[in-house]
Amino acid sequence: MVKKAQYFEPVDLKTDFPKEENKLLKYWYGQGIVKKYLQKNRNSRKRFSFLDGPITANNPMAVHHAWGRTYKDIWQRYKNMQGFRQRFQNGFDCQGLWVEVEVEKELGLKSKKDIENIVEGNKKKSIEKFIDKCKQRAFTYADIQTKQSERLGYFMDWENSYYTLSDGNNYMIWHFLKTCHKNGWIYKGKDVVPWCPRCETAISQHEMLTETYKEVTHKSVYFKLKIELSNNENLLIWTTTPWTIPVNTAVAVDKDMEYALVVCEGNKYWLAKDAVARVFGDNCRILKTEKGEKLVGMKYKGPYDHLPYLKAIRPKHKDGFHTVIATDPLIMPITAEEGTGLVHTSTSTGQEDYRLGKKIGLPVFPAINDNAKYLEGFGELKGKNAKKSPELVLNYLKKEGWAVKIENYKHRYPSCWRCKSELVWNMTDEWYIAMDKPSSSKLKVNNISKIQSSKLTLRERMMNVAGKIHWIPEFGLKRELDWLSNMQDWLISKKNRYWGLALPIWECEKCGYFEVIGSKDELKKKAATGWKNFKGKSPHKPQIDEIKLKCEKCGELAERIEPVGNPWLDAGIVAYSTISERNTAANPKNEGKIPYITNKAEWRRWFPADFITESFPGQFKNWFYSLIAMSTVLENTNPTKKVLGHETVVGEDGRAMHKSWGNAIEFNEGAEAIGVDVMRWMFARQNITEKMLFGYKFADEVRRRFYLKLWNIYNFFVTYANTDGWNSAKTTIHRPPTTKHILDRWILSRLNELIVNTTKSLDEYNAYRASEAIEGFVDDFSNWYVRRCRGRVGVSIENTKNKEDFYSTTYYVLVTLSKILAPFTPFIAEIIYNNLTKGESVHLENWPKKQGYLDGQLIKNMKSIRQVVEKVHSERKDKGIPVRQPLNTFKTSHKKTTRSLEALVKDEVNVKNVDWGKIKGTELKVELDTKITPQLKEEAETRKLIREIQKERKKMGIELDEVVVVTNSWLPDSRELKEWLKKTTLACELQKGKFKVTKTL
Ligand SMILES: [Zn+2]
Ligand SMILES: [Zn+2]
């Protein structure tokens, strides 16, 4: 038999999808498809401005990044297909402690001292080398992440990503800080802040995410303080941080709370009356009770009164020091539910303590140095690590009789989000941006008149700006506003660190005057010394610190302050620093001008961004926050029109992914095992407000439910089209075919409906609903259209209009579907499109529009009769009558339907007649006539035989168009059934004998 030339590349049902994906990547990048994609709308007047939240270039990309990147890709692809001009710029976050910690590990360094001694004895050279290592690390991982993103099928202008380490990005932050300073918002302040003793730096409120709190057990201690001039009375105090007892400043009470003096084993203690039973049980007797205010003013002696520093302080602070004070409940509320209702107040080691002390004038004296060791003046404690050795204090209290009770105490305690060390609270000078100070500037700010601008604080302005953004999901706005209304001043400095923004603040040591520099040019103009050496270098440590300015107030040389900047400054500025047409701004390889400074009109074409998307947890306090803050200061407007937030990824078992728990999947591993198309579909199908359970089981389910179903339809089409010698030469992919067949009309209507629905959902940034609609469509396409059309194709069916209609319809639907799928699953979409159309790439196509008819009534009717079908199938199942057994009739409550729909029902459920509307009632019911006549039985037997022959043909590898001879012991008597049997199995002859199928020669 002569083989017909096959028009379509045959489909392999056992395709290795990850392998195909890798082949396509070579095609896309090798044949310039990505370049053409990026350039597709370069002359369009419509713009879509996506702003990328930079990924931290410090480690390989993880699966959870792939979720966000899938969204980023989906909408940029969608808008590209719709003809919007875009920038396609990806960003890398490069500076900060996270990089330092990894470089320290790489180099085996343990502390700040080690870093400053990489080049022995040369601090400057050491820092230079360390910074260089940090830079290199960022570049290395940026390259790795680029490769991984490409693997994900993410099309971006990878050669022109922005880097937050670029000069442009850093100088743009300078401009921002200068603007803050003009408003009078930059200040240096003392505060007690969370502090990492290992990294020797403050952890800002923004970085204190809930994830950094761990359940830990510490020793808590009840101890006494002896009241002076009393009859052996003591204050009973409780603390979970014994290391702070040597720096006790005062004891706070609530002046309205009831306190009791109790006697227990011969000792007298004051504590809250409501705490007595909890602390002592029945083991004590109440002598008297008093309101807290009666206790205020009592002086007491403490266990560490002998320390040298105390001896020096005591004479200077007669009032307040080692005295009972009344709390301010707004600063430090006191309850009797935990502890004793008498609160150990230590102004240099607790934030609330510090603020309360500041309000009522308590002395403050530092206790520990930057790595949490006790300072000079702490006697035997000096040089000991306060956090690591609480027993130093506990043993002493026990030995000297100050401890009343020591217990294990389980609580949630914060640790450093980078190095995991437990934090302490430390008093330090830091730099802040004030949130609640009206502007002192006379400058006119956008949208706000002079008068208003002087009245509104930064916090108020930011809240207004946050309200202009469309948050998806809606609760995003509430969360952002919650954060904005509760947050303190923005701590922007990070002490004792190296790899970060050089804060452009030069401070005069002599007179305290400081100046904020807003640009490189300004620095050049004002530099008194050091410019020559600095020229041509990036504004980083250590070279930036060579430059000294002349103090405007006193003429002394002013130096740059030591700290680097908070890393969220780096990411928050990108709406201003990175926007440029050819993506040259903030790109260190090819650094160009920043339009915000040099060409505002160009910048405005892309600002505000139309869309940003990131994982929610944390970003309200971080990127969303800094983005809004910086845009509010610079332009008093929203940096983006829309923000889409999504949850995060956890392991399949619902727990966070951890290597040691065996539930972690690395991106590369997942990509090659699952295939990134399926992975992307998993992300698209995920509800954004729920944590995603990511794992291989879930991937298999998604593959089965959707991906393979689609692949099977595609296979069916290609296989039969090739067999029937059909090709697409006479069809067009741009218009639906004209066909009268009810199934064709139905699937074409459904396709139009799908186009309308996915367009709407994508316009609303709802990938979940769009992908749900696609999945529903593919299910209908497979389980109804193709299923009911099987009888329209194959060589046994004559080449009629009916067959032609099937092919042109399925072809049109598949090609259109490939376009709809392109943003979601770019690989399978490309395979289908390439093979069916022989075109260059689906990714250079336009987004489909509704064309031809959308028969809503037909869709409704089809749905309705499919319900009848389902009922009949389930009745058959209940009664044990297989579908291959034809029945004469069934009755139903369903009202009469059209003849063509009735034919579909009869075919599907294998029944000769339907009695419509013969059962009363509104509920859908069916009733089968189960009588099996000899004719019906013979037909069933014939069907069974057909099935066996088809199975045998497949087993023997007989081509769909090959004619065979069939032998069987039973053959139907009916002439009609015989003909039918021969036609459907392509048998030229039927013989009696033992069952076999033989090829003809
Ligand atoms: Zn740390
Ligand atoms: Zn000065």
C-alpha cells in the first residue's frame, strides 16, 4: 500500500516534555524569536508598563520565585499579544546584608574584625576586597537566575536587566534622601532597637517579619529588690531576659492596679494582687493591699549595686533611678496575667523601657557593645557575652539570695532573618526618616498646594498614595494601611556593614552639622578632599569615604557617616531609577542616563507602572512600602496603578520547604522532573490568597487533568488528519470555518465564549479564573466534542463535507487555543502552533478576538442534554447494563429538544428512542426500558467484537488505513450489522473460525 505524505509531524504519546522544552528554548533564543517578540510592538502607541520587583541575586532562584515570575510573564505576554509596547526589564537586587553573610561564609569569616583583616593589617584594602567579592557574587547569581528564568520560559530583555548596585540606582537614592532632607525629615536619633550581635547591626522594624520569630525556651527568673526604709519588704520582679538585670533602671507599676503585700516563707513581697495565686499558690498570706500609685516613689536596692558604673551614676540621678515609677499604658501597658505586675525597666535594653524612660526622664546608660558583650564598668561581667551566658546572672542571683524562683519559659523570640542569631535590644544612634513631621519645605509638591504640603506628614501622604493603588486581592490596601498607620520612623541606617548604599550624609564631628548630598555632581562640587581618587569609581565603601566636605557651619572637615543604607531603599527607588526606553538606566554593563533626571517626558510615558506583582508576605513592610514611600516623597503619587499579591509556596505536606524535611524541591530539579509548562499551569491554577502546596503528586494531578488531555486531543487530530490526508492548505487560522454541524457550531461558540472570558479575567489580573475557564474548555473539547466526533473521521468514512468540517473546526479551535495558551504554557502552545500552522512562532501572534457566532442558547442546551446523558449513564451503571448494549428507549422529565441534539443523546447513550417530557416534575429524571430483544442482543455482541478487533489492530500495529481480514467463531446474522462491522474495522472479509485479524497483502 502506498503511504500518503504526512502533512503534520506525527505526535508521540510518550513525549518527554522537559526535553522538548529544552529544544524549544534553543529554537527561541537561537532563531531570534525572543528578540522579535521583544520588538513586536516597538512602534505601537499603546504602552503597558510593567515594573519588576528585583529578585535578590544571592542564591539560585527557588520554586516560589517561579510563581511570581510566571505571573510576570503571563501578563507581559498577554499585553504583547494585544499590541502594547513594553520595556521587558528584569531587575536584580544586589546590595545588603544577605550577600555579605554568604560571602562571609564563602571566605570562612566569623566577624567584623575578620572582614577588616582579609588583607592582613590593611583595613581599606580588606574592605575593598570584601566589597568586590560581594559584587561578584551578585553578578554570578544574577547570571544563574537569568538562565533559570529562561528555562521557565520567561521572555525578558535579559541583556539589559537593572542592578541595584549600579551607580544610577545609588545616586537616585541620594536624590531621594536629599529631597527628604529638604522637607526636614532626615534626622539622627537615639533609640533602643532590635540588634543582631553577630552581624553587629540593627534590624529594622521592616525586617522583623513574623517568620523571624521562633519558639524557644529561655530561663525566666522571679527575683526581689529590697525596698529601702521598710520593714524587710521586697518588690517581686519577673523577667525572661536575665542578662538585663544588671542594667535595671526602675520598676514600673500601673497606678490603678491593685497590689498586695504577701508573706511567704518568712519573706515579704509586693506584687499584683491578681498574680498572687499564680505565683505562690496557697503558699502565702496577704498582709495588705494598695493601689499602684501608693507604691510609686519607693526606692530600692538591687543585686548589682556594687558595679562600678552604678556607683558613678547613682549620685547624678537621685530621682527616678532605682525607684518605683508609674507606667504610661500607651507606651508600656502592664497586666497581671504574666509576671508580677511590677515591671523590670531597663532603659538601654528595651524599646518600650527606653521610650517610657525618655518621657519621664530616667537615666540611660549603655550595657553592651555591638556584639553583645558587657561594657567596662560592669565588674566581673565585663567582656562576657550577655545573650549567650544568662547563667552568669542566674547563678549570682541564686548564690546571693536575690532569686526567688527560676523557671523554663517557652515563648516566641526574634532572631536575625539572615544569620538566625537571637536578637538583643541595644541602644544606638541611627538615622531615620520622620513619618510624623510636617514638611519644612517651601517647595511645591505635585498635586498639593504649598499650604497643604506643609500640613501633611509623610505618613499621611503615604496613606493617601496607597489608597490610589488598586490592590488585588482587595485586602492588600487594608494591610498596607495597617502597616502605615502603625509603623515608626523609617530606620534607614545599617551600622558596621559594608556592602550597601553609601548613605550620602556628611556629618561634622566638631559642631554636629550634617549635610545630605543629592547627586554625584553635587558631591564633586562640594568635595574638599579626595575627589581625584574617587573619580570613575562606584559610590561604595571604602572609596567613597575618602571624600571629605568642608562643614558649612564651622569650616572643619566633615566625614561621611559610617553606616550603609537600609536595603529596601535600593528596591524602592526602581520606579525612578530604572525606567528608560532601551533599559540602559541602572544597568552597570551599559549605564545610560536616568530619564527621571534628564528627560522627564520620557520617564512619564512609563510612569506610573500599570502593574507590579510580588509575593505578599513581607512586602507590605518592604517593597510595597519603600516603593510608596519613595514615590510619595518624590512625586506625591502612586508608583503603580495595580498591585497583584500572591501567597507563598510550601511543601506538599503543608510545611515550609526544608532540605532536611525532604519536602524541598529546587527549581532546576523541579523543572526537569515536572516540566515548566506544567509548573506554570500549577501556578496559574492557584488561588492567590492560599499557600501553594508544591510537589510531585500535585504536578502529576495537574498533568493528568489538563496537560495530557490537551495532548491527546492534539494527537487525535494529527493522527487522523494524516491518515485521511487532510491538510490545512485550504483553511485559514484567522477565521472560523463555516459549518452547520451542531457539534462544530457548539465548540466554535464555546471557543468564542472562552476568548471573551479569558480576556476579561486577564484584564482583571485573574489568572486563576482564566486558567479555570481554559481547563473547562479543554475538558468539553475532549470529553464531548472529540468523543462525539470520532465517527466523523477515519478512512472508513467517506470524504464528505462532514469530515472536512470536523477537520477545519478542530484545526481552527486548536490553533486558536494555542494562542490563548501562549502566555500560560508557552511550550505546548508553540509545539501545537508550529506543527499545525507551520508558522514561525505562536509568541509573535496576536491575542485572539471573538469571531463569528457565539450561540449562547446552544451552549445552554448542550449543557442541559449532557446532564440527561449523565443520568442515563449512571442508570445503566446502577442496573449493570453496559453502554455497548443498545436499548430501545428511555423516558425523561427533560422537555423535548431539537432533532440534532436528540441524535447526539441517542448516539452517546446507545438508545433507539427518547420519550421527552414523559416524567412529571421539575427534577431531572430518566427511566430506562431495560428489555433486551434478540436484535438488541445481536447488536451488542457486534459492538463487543468491533472493540476486540480494534484492540487487536492496535496491538499488531496496523495502520489506521490498512485493510484486514477478520476471523471469528461468532458473526452477526444481520446483513446490516455485518456491513457496519466491516466498515468500522476496515475488514474486507469476515471468516468463521478462531478469532484472528490478518493483514491483507
Ligand atoms: Zn545576624
Ligand atoms: Zn562643623
